[in-house]
Amino acid sequence: MGVFYDMLQYPVMEKGKKIVIANWKMNPQTFSAAKRLFLGIKKKAVTLRNTDTVIAPPFVFLSSLSKLYSSRRMALSGQDVFWEKKGSFTGEVSTSQLKESGADYVIVGHSERRALGETNDMVHRKVKAVIKEGLTAIVCIGESEHDSHGAYLKFLREQLESALVKIKAGNLKNIIIAYEPLWAIGKTNDEAITPEKLHETILFIRRVLIEMYNKDIAFNTRIIYGGSVERGNAHALLIQGTAQGFLVGHASLDALEFGDILDIANQVIEH
Ligand code: PEP
């Protein structure tokens, strides 16, 4: 696609550490099942030098899971957060409460939250609050339709610009952009995005980051992919797709499948 040609001269960041994030969503149903899954993933995660593993369990399991590991190769994440520090906000959780529970990361703007009414402005407030607390925000953006006319690019640009408006360049090291096209979520690997489309879209996101910041920021900001990542497509999405890691939904609920994805991510650096 023509709009990307000017980007192709820039280096592709397939080298460097990968980050793979498990979004467990509202699973598993009991703490003992969560513990079993966590320990199964941990067995693999702590052996990997080139991949950081982040687990985003339901809030209620964070604190107990935080006591089950000490490796710097693993970390915990909240699946959402509220922007206020404290007060009368029934059902919400603050950044400091997440931190106190052991989270270093927070997923913000997941499409399942947006589907429940979260707006671009709310996402922006959450990003600001997460950064202020010294946590890392995993900012999700993604279109519902990947149309051939490129309207989805305008949509992605809007989501990205409104999430990052007035966020200073120095804070981008605490932000990971998770590109998660809605049409590719919750399917199987043969229905996920193609590596070529992913590469194009990542180039587009970097172009928007150049416009908002500069080349240095654009090529040092981590961009990961989410949407039906499984062991069967992980390698191509990292190599040809140029994702710097993944946000994994259903495949993160199976320690063996997720472990294989971690292994694949870990080996990519050898290329
Ligand atoms: C997600 O919802 O963040 C996700 C990537 O899910 P899945 O891997 O199941 O498509």
C-alpha cells in the first residue's frame, strides 16, 4: 500500500527482547486453577532470557499470585484500572491498589472494555493515571473492520492520538501499544491477521508516532499484536509481521500452548 512506502527505509525492530502478555480475562474460575496455570507457565517463563512474560489475571488473584514468583523474567498486570486515586467509585480499582497487589503493568482500552462503553477519553485518563503511578500501560487499539480503502487507518490514528495526547515523549518507555484488530480476536490462527497486513499496520502506527513525537520514539516504542495468536502463527507474526511480542487471550489459558508461544518468541532473537 502506497502510504507505507516512505516507512520502509526505517529499521524493522525484530531484534531485542520480546514481551508476551497473557490476558486471562474472567478465567480461571477458582484460585487453585489459577495457581496451577500460573505455575505451569512459570516453569517455562523463568528459563527464557529473551522474553518477558506478563500474566494479567482477574484482579482477585493478583496478590496471591504475586507471592509465587521472584524472577525478573515474569510480571503481573491488571486487566483494567480506574483513573481516580480513591473515593466513591463502586467496583473500580486504582493504580496504587494494583501496584500494592503486585502488578507492574495495566491493560488499558481493551476492546472488551470499550464494548462496555469505555471511550477514547476514558482510555486517555487511564493511561495518564497508570504512568503517574510508575506502572507500564499496555494500550490496546484496533479496528473492527480491516477495509481495503484504509478507513481503518483513520480509526487507529484517532484511538492512538487520543490515548497519547499530552503524554510526554519521556513516558513512552512506559507504554506498550497492543494492536488488536477486533475481527481477529477469539478466532483460530488461520483466521488471524496475516503477517503482511500486520507489518503494514505496525508501520502505520510508527508513522503516527513519528508525527506525534519523533523517529527515535517511534522506533523505540514497543508494538505488540493480539488476536488469535497460537503456536501455529506466532513465528510468522514476529518475523514477517514484526510484532515485538503478543497479547494472548484464549491460548494463554493452556500452559503448554502458551509455553510454546513463549519459546517461539524467545528464539526469534537468534535470527
Ligand atoms: C484478546 O482478547 O486480547 C485476545 C488477544 O484474545 P484471543 O487471543 O483469544 O484472540
